[in-house]
Amino acid sequence: MDGLKVVQTADGSSTLYSDRFNACYHSVNGALTESMHVFIKSGFEAILPNRHTIDLLEVGLGTCLNAALTAYAAEKYRVEVRYFGIELYPPSDDILYSTGYAEILEPECATLWGKIVKAPATEKVQISPWFSVFKIYADYTQWIPTESFDLIYFDAFAPDDQPEMWSLENFRKLFDALRPNGALVTYSAKGLVKQNLRDAGFSVERLQGPPGKRHMVRAWKTPVH
């Protein structure tokens, strides 16, 4: 995809800026910090109890940072993860390497990130004994899930930048693809996002956001107790 450049963020990690969407892939207040807070701590670790395997979908595979952090967590917690990442405009390997993630991540996590970056699309690739990835290069708004998932990372560009991604119709298809007691996590707590999630059937929690954002959202397939 053309029109990408590296941008440094407040925690010392970098992200990519897209000319196409006039937006960054991660928070400029800290790319790594945001990924850990929203997706690992509020998503992956939240659904871990009593699970030995997790089928996970990321909407917006982007820089593969969330995938690498999840692969690292899968080894830490010894849980088998099948990771499906959908992306319409995958950045080139050269652009991804220019982020510097190979240098700033923990060495083992950096190795996993490099393997995920190199993994070809449309086939399952075993990255580690605990983690496999299946890249889907497709338009999410037209894509129909054929798998069921325990967890969804919703990491599209913001609703103002990519409103079609956050529609009620698209949240309904994700609700249908989630297993009972599954969850969706996203960095956006915009009112329309929460309403569309509720209308799709989710039970919505507003959580403390990462640096620079007051709130984020976790939405469950079943009511929160």
C-alpha cells in the first residue's frame, strides 16, 4: 500500500501513518502501550480463565504488532491460539521493518513478530508451538466469516476515518461469529460504536482507556455478570 510513513509515539515505539485514511495505525500517545492495554490486558487476558485454546480474529491486522504481542502472551500462558487477521491494504515488509519493532520488542516477541510478518496469506502458518496465523487480505465489509471465534480485536481506523467498518451490519456478523462468552475489544468508546454493538446483541462495558483516551470498550456475547 502506498502512502505510509513511520511516526514515533510517546512511549518510544513507532506506528505507521496512512495518507489514504489520514490516520495512524496506533495511538501517537504510545503504540505499544495502547496495544498492550486494549488488546492483551483487556481482551486476551480477560478471556483466559478456563480456556486452553483461543480462536481469535483481528479486524485490521496492520503492523502485526497486536498479533506478535498475542503470540508472546500465548507462550507465557501456555494457551493455544489460532489467529486470523483480516487486512485490505497490507503494508509491505520493508515498511513494516522500518517501524523498528524488531529492535524495541522483547527479543522473543521480536522474533515472533518477524515470523508473522513473513507469513504468506491464505494459509495457516505455525509461528510457534502455541500460535498459528492465517492472514486474510480482503475487504472486511464484504467478507463473510467461515470460522467461529472466542475473541475479536477490532482495530480498524477510527469511526470518523472509516465509518463503514463500524456499522451495525458489520457488528452483527461479528456477533454471529463469536462463540458464547466470547468478547470483542476495541479502543473506540464513541457513542455510535457502543450503540451499534448493543443493537447487534453485545453486552457493552466501558473500560479505562490507554494513555490519551478516557475510555475503551469490551463487548461480550453474553450479559456481563
